[in-house]
Amino acid sequence: MAGRARIIASRVAQALPVVVGVVIVTFLLTRALPGDPAAYFAGPAANETSIAQIRAALGLDKSLPEQFAIYVWHLLQGDLGQSISTGQPVLEELVRRLPASLELTLTALLLSCSIALPLGVLAATRPGSWVDHLCRVLVTAGVSLPTFFTGLALVYVFYYLLGLAPSPIGRLDFVYLDPPRITGFFLIDAALAGDWETWAAAARQIVLPAVTLAMFTLAPISRITRASMLQALSSDFIRTARAAGLTRATVVYRYAFRNAMLPVLTTLGMVFSFTLGANVLVEKVFAWPGIGSFAVDALVVSDYAAVQGFVLAMALLFVVLNLAIDIAYTLVDPRIGFES
């Protein structure tokens, strides 16, 4: 255990320069955004004097090195600043909105994996068949269709034309109250509270946005599963297993699929981090109150603190996710150790 803790600490230490670089680059890029946050905060009727006073109150009248030193000092104290667009501390906004984005992203990935993994395995074991061609069609469609178009099309068909889906107004319809906040995940919190009516309402609301994201993530997962399985099935140990008289299911799922899971795990980590940061269009289409829509609203008004907090949160999530993938490698394949 001590060895594992030492290796994990080493991996975290290796990620620190990445986080520092993200902090510096984000700070510089936010200062290059068009618009004046002080002018937005002061309002359209403000004069130059009031704008200058607000700029001084926000610390924007200081030089860039001074602003950066103040930002880093507050950051070390756990203070991400205050959002001028909402008037609330950025950390509170991120903590309140992050579960919504995580719930949507994880639901979409579970749905995507339940389709993409079996489809990729079937396509690899039956090359040239209709399953293989279907996998290629899904890959092409998933890459070609923008998420906002898919979301709008689903809303138009299932909500406007068929009336099967609820109105795309967020995580719950206005007739329902939010479940007691325990994890921030409405499906989990409603289940823990035993409120199955609210759980069903939350499940109905998440279906269309989750399907939209799942269609987008089907392509890379199914493609890498197919390619990894084809490579594993052509390996010498698979031919040896077949020559030993093992059943087809044992060869495919116990040996080939387990070895093919390593690149699939890497792809899942990349897809998760990318989807969590890039699902802003889906959140906008379905009025989903996640961190993606919060970041876009902050960009529009040049809300420096909110944008910096969002990017820093994404960087930290990416570091944690990479560490989790490294640990998962050893569970999937014992030949890979922490020392490697």
C-alpha cells in the first residue's frame, strides 16, 4: 500500500506543472477577451467615473502581474473569486452546477457504452457482415452530426411532433420540486428519498439530452473497440487458446476482450473529459443548468473569475480522471503495475 501511495503521489506531482500552466494560460486568455466587465457590471446608464470605481473595486485597474499575483493568492486560499454575472462565489456556482453536468455526461456514457462495446465486439468477430457495416455507419454518423443539430432534431420529433418527451426546460418540470440535495444527482437523490414520482420525472427529462450526447460518443468508443478487438483476435495467444479447444465465448470475452480493454479505457477517459467540457451546446438546447452553460454565459460578459474557475475545474477533473485510468489499468491487466 505504501508503494501505491508513493506512486500515486508521484503521478499527482507530475500533473502539477500542467495545472500551473492552465492557470497561467487561462488568466492571460481571459484578459484578452473583448468587452469590459466593469462596464457590464455598472450597467448601461453608468458614466466613466462609476465604471472606473467598479474597475478599481474589481482590481482591474492594476497591472497584469499584480492581478495575477492577487489571483494566485486567492486561489491558494480556495477562493476562485466572485462571478459578476450571477453575483455568487464561483466555487459555489461550480459545486452547485457540476452534479448536473456529471449526471448528464455519465448517463450518456453508460448509454453509449451499452451500445458501442457490444457493437464493436460483434463487428470485430464478424468482419464484413451487416453488423460491421452498421458499426461503420454509426461511426460516420456520430462524427458527422453536430450535437446541437441532433438535440434540436430530437426535440422537434419527440416533443413537438409526437409529444412523447417532456419540454426541454432543464432537469425537472416546473411542477416538481428538487429532491433533497445529497449528492446533487437528481436520479440518486430522488431514489434515496424514496420519491419515485420525482425520479421518473427526472429520468424523463434526462433521456433526450443523454441520447444526444450518447450518439456523439458512440463513434470513438465503437471504433476503438472494433480496432482493439481485431488486433487482439489476431494475436498468437488467441490462436493458442483456440488450438487448446477453448470455447468461442471464452476466447472472445475472457481473453481477447480483456486485453482489448486497455485502449478502450484510455478512449473512455478522453471521451468523458471532452464530453464534460464540450456538452455546452446540449446544455443550451435543453436548458440544462450545468457548468458548460455557466461558462458560456460568463464568456459573453467577460466574467474573468467564472471562466478561470471553469477551466481550472476541468483541468483538475482531467488530472483525477487520468489517475483513475492508471489505477484501472492494473485491475484490467495485472501485467501492468504502478512501477511501469
